[in-house]
Amino acid sequence: MTQSKSSLHYGWFVVFGGFLTQIILMCGVQFVPILMAPIKQSLELSNTSAGTIVSVFGLCYAGCSFIWGYLADRVGARTAVSLAGLVLGIAVMLFGLLADSFLKAVIIIALVGFGAAGVYSATIPKLIGAWFHPSKRGRAMSTITAGGVLTGATFGIVLPQLAKAYGWQTAAVILGVLAIICTVVIYSVVRNKPSEKGLIPVGTPADQVVKAAPAIKDASFKDVLKMKVTWHVSSMFIFWQVAYMTATAFVAVSFVNAGFTAVQGGLAVTIYNLCQLIGQQIWGPLSDRLERKTVISIAGIWWTVATFGYMFVYGSTLNTMYILIGVMGVGMGMVPVILASFSDYFPTEVGGSGAGVVSTMGLVGRFFGPMIAGYAADATGSITGAFGVGAVAMLLAVLVAFSLPSLKKQAGISVGGESAK
């Protein structure tokens, strides 16, 4: 096996496929929240019913990751992510075609969430782990995750206009078709491991003697559950999810509570997301030079300090609050580093199951985070109480991340999809 003879290693085509998964993911994640107003009016939903639809999606999205991760280990990440994309695309189309009642909407959105669970964190780390040397995984993941931010920003502008012109049902069908088209391209382009192309992982040093090691014998889902690192990484991810979801839930409303308009609150969310894109391009490549647990810790401390700063200036001038929100966004750009760490800590043979279990465990923080933060806001009488919960959770995530095992002395690398020790 050799490095690619062309100037562009085929691994970057796999990254392109990963970028497309972000478009698919956004088709499932964003269409209901963005189009909630017309959907709510059309189906005559109460606020509780509308919130239930979003919650059901979230539960299936986060709760089913382990299924797709397990499937990725059994039939390959390429097949798993393609099946997941197909499920999501068809389900989004069905939502537009058939969701004419609350019950139908809940059933179909659960299917959308199930598909969404398999197109990102449960499968992509396994692919990147196979195709990229550890020294290049951060950059690869930061390139992939940029797709989600860019697609989300685009959908925020385009979807309302599309729904206004043709109706939310047609908009949903169009998104479903887009997801299916992206899925077909992914299946056509992506391969499970570089050995299928006669290559070795991107970034493997030219003078490094590499021998493909045999797969771990009898590797199974149970083995992942027995690994200490599974619960170590999961603990970090749970605390991180509390911080992540707290910001997601309360950034916009915090501006409204401070006396600004909903439009200005929406702009704050846009600033936060775009600054995450900047952070992704900083922290991802940096994690290829420093240990990923160190970069996660640095980015986490950055976000925590910025959050405390936001709490301090809260209620002051609009521009000052925008600046602090942007700084927070840069810190939260650590997402690709966290996903790259999944590739580092789990052998390729169980990389899907490992990432899937951790992603599913994140449901704890994803579900309880906004709830606890909201309680803190009510108890303190200020929305800053919610951000205080997020800051404390991020500090805990930093402490757990910093205590993760060191990977400096890895004895081997992954070659052609097999784990070398």
C-alpha cells in the first residue's frame, strides 16, 4: 500500500462525502425548528405539542446513535451512513407529504431522528480514523463540520422563503430529495478504508514502516461497554452537551430578555454559529499538533471565560453582547476535536460502536442540560443563571478531558482500516 500518487489523496474525497453528511443532517435537524410557525399553524398545534415534536426528534437523534455505530462496525461505515441518509431523506419527504396531524408528525419525526443519528457522530469518526493518520484527523474533521454551519446558515435564509412561496410541505419534500441526492453521492464516492484503493492513511510519514495489523479478534459491542475509556470519554461528552445545549437554548432568548428584539436575538445566534466555524478551523488543525485532550481543555476554558464575561456584561450595549457571544462561539468550535478524539480512543474495528455509545450517552446532557439551566434561571431570577450552569458544566468537561489517557505514545497507527498496536 502506498500514498496517493496524485496531488490529492483519495481521503479528501472521503472528507467531501463527510461534508455532504452535514447537509443531510441539517435537512433533518433544522427543517422543523425553522418552519415551526407555519407547521404549527397548519396542524393547529399547541406550544406543548410543537415542543413535543422537537423533543421526540432529539430523543431519537441522540438515543439511536449506538445502533448505527454498531451497524458501521458490522457492515462498514459507508453502508451505514448511506442507509441512515436514505432513511432521513425519505422520512423528511414523508413529513411533507403525510404529516397532517400531530400523531403522524410525531411518528414521522421519530423516523427522521433515527436516520439523523447515523449520518454524523456515530459513523464519521470511524471513517476518518481509517482514512487519516492521527496527525491529520483534526483538520479533516474541521473541514467536515464546517458543512453543518454553512448549511445551517443557508437554510435559515432559504427555507422561510421557500415555505412562503410554495408551502412548508413542498419545502420539506425538497429537503428530502436533497438529502437523498447527497446520500447517493456519498455511497458513490466514499470507501470504508484506504486499502480498498491500495492506499495508506493520509499523513502517514513517508519514512515510517507500516504493517497492517490483524483485526481485534472477537471485537464486539460488549467489548466497547467494558472499555474504561468509553465511560471516561462519555463523561466528558455529557458535561460538554450540557454547556452546548444551554447556549443553543438560551442565546436568542437572553437578548430578548435584555430588552432587544427577536430579530436582534436571531442575529446573535447567527454570530454565535459563524464564530463556531472560525473556531473549528482553529482548534481542529491545532489538535493535530497538540494532544486533542489539551486542545479540548483550552477551547473549553476559552468558552467558560467568555461565558462568564457575557454574564458580566449582560444587559449592557448590544454590540458588547454580540462580541462576547462571538467569542463564546469560537470556543464552542471544538466540536471537530471531540469527534476526532473518538477516532483516537477506539480501535477501528469498534470505532463505530465506540462513537455510537458515547453519542448516545450524550443524550443525558442534551436532555437535562436545558432543563437544569432553565431551573437555574428561574431560581436566580435572571437568564444569566442558565449560562452559569453551562459554564460550570464546561469546566467539568475540561477537567474530565484533561484526565483522559495520553495518546502521545501510541505504539501504532491505523492502516487500511485495521488497528495497529
